[in-house]
Amino acid sequence: MKMIKKRFLISVFFLLLSFNVFAQNFNFSSPQLLTTAAGDIPKMATSSSGQYVYATWSNGLPGPIKLSISTDFGSTWNISTTLFWKW
């Protein structure tokens, strides 16, 4: 009985720990413009945990395709990198 209780408490501890590790408060009150009206629709993807967020966009044809990466659940972003030019 004592072993079952320990096992249960350890399971609950790890369950709560996993929720707290990936819990993040997001503020969507000031969205960032990824493209202009003439540009292409931005594309976004995340890692399985959501910690790494990738955004690509361009500002119309012809123009460069840009990439920006966030490593903190989208709170901050690196300076965009030009991947290649569309023709």
C-alpha cells in the first residue's frame, strides 16, 4: 500500500511539473505585421513543444523570402534572415 501511494505521488508530481514547464503567458494585444498588403500570406510553424516558432514571409513579387525564429514560445524574435529571392 505504501509503495502504491509513493508511486501515485511521484506520478502526480511529474504530471504537474510537465504542465509548469510548458506553461507560458501570451500577450496577443499587439500583433506584429509580417507582410504588407501586397505581400504573400505568412507561414508559421512550431516545434512539438511550441518553444521554437518559425515564421516566413515576403513582401510581394519579386522579393526576398524572409525567415525569423523565436526560441522562447514567440515572446521575442531574432532579426529576419533572407532565405532567397523569388523571381
